[in-house]
Amino acid sequence: MIRALSFLLLIAACSPSIDELSSLGSFPFEISKLLTLSESPARDTAVLDPLGETSADRFQPPSGFQRVTYPAGTFGHYLQHFPLQAHGRAVYLFDGRLKNRQDVHAAVLDIDVGKRDLQQCADAVMRLRAEYLWQGKRFDAIHFNFTNGFAAPYSRWRSGERIRVTGNEVSWVRSSRNSETYASFRSYLTMIFAFSGTLSLSRDLKPKPLREIEAGDVFIEGGSPGHAVLVMDKAVHPETGEILVLLAQSYMPAQDIHILRNFRDDAMSPWYSLEDFSDKVRTPEWHFSPSDLKAF
């Protein structure tokens, strides 16, 4: 018997951090922006193509930097070429309402958020990872765990089993329903989102040195509160070795997955420099430690 399911949804959720409430949440955007922009040296301006349909097309790194080319079939290539909504699109919640903050995003990914308050921060990371593996027919590689440790590989779901949650008990049971369709795959993810979160995902991922960051890695702080952002892209300066990345997130309530603006350097935004991550990884709605970087 597996215990303590009653609190899974609570600890799976993304919630505002103490850093956020003390540094960003208590200031109007204009004030917080001035406070953070003054901390960074000036850099060349990133180039925006509002007609670009992917992050690789829309966001060119500043002059002197070269975007990393990931081979076709890799998670990094998948994220670099993930389709975006039209430039200027707002971020919407799962229920159709506008997110209360429309100042934190540079672009919105062209992927649905679902009709329930489930696809939050870690869930968005798992969604993109699972979609990448599913489209590549790597079904056996899709495997997530519940917050209480229950193993929920997609291979068992695809073979016709289903997860039954009764009180504090979780078990696999046989089902006669079709299990190989995309709709069935989405039903599997709904179950994962309901009972997994930052705590379980942070345990499943492997720590990684900051200097080895790549597209597809995750900054994650597990727990309640907890949060996760996904590295979408990477660029490197061939002479200085400086590394830039693009970051994306969902948040709470469940909302469109969006590429984050960089409040520390408005000219370089939405690119983030690892040079600014020496003590904190400051994103608009969460501050991570550099040691919070992990990989699949």
C-alpha cells in the first residue's frame, strides 16, 4: 500500500517563493525592472524577428554570439524549433482568463494548456519532454514518478494498464480501452500532472554543473513552494566563452508555457547570461540557486 496521497496535489503545485514576494512581488514592474537592470553591464542588443515562428527564428542572440546547433532528433533541436504563437500574444490561464502578469514573457509556445488547473511548472517541463519522446516513438523512455514514489511508466499505460487511486492506495489495473492513441497518451499525462510535481521531478533528474548547461536542462527547486523552468536554447561567444540561454515556464494557476523575459538586461532579453548566475538565477517569478540545474 502506498501512503500519503492526500497531500500530493498540494506539494506538486508551483507557489510564489519568499525571494519572489520580497523582491519582485512587492514592487511595481517598472520599479523592480530599474532595480535589476542596474546590476548588469551593458551588452549588445538581441535581435527580434516578430515574424519568426520558432525561438530559433524569432530570437537571435546578440552580436558575437553563435547559437548552438543541436542535431536533429535531440531534445535540444526539438525545443529550438518548437512553434510559437504570434508575437505579442498574451498568456492565458487554463480557464481562459488572462494571467495577472503580462510583463514576464517574451513569447508563448504553441501548445495547449488543457482544461484543468494541472499543467503548471514541473508539469510543463514533463509535457514537453513527453511530447518529444512520443513524437519520436520512444515510448519506453516516457517514465515519471508520483510524488509519493509510485512508478508510472508510459509503457505500462500503453500496453493497456491504467492507474487506480483509491484513498491512499495506488495500483495498476488492466483496461480494455485503446492505449496507443494520442488521446490515450494525453490521458496518461493528465494522471501524471495530478500526482507529480517539482518534488518528484527534482528527484528523478540528475544534478549538472552550470557550465555544462544545454537546451533541455531544467532549473528546479522541489517542494512546496517549488518551481521549475526549462532551458529552451543556448548560444556561446566563441572568443570569450560566455554562454547565453533562453528559459521557459508555466506557473500557477496552470497557464500557457512561455519564454521568459530577462529583467536584469532589457537589451539582451530574453537571453540570459550565465555570467549573471554566479549567486542566483533570477527569473521574473522565481529565484533559483545555480546548483538547481538538473538534466534528464
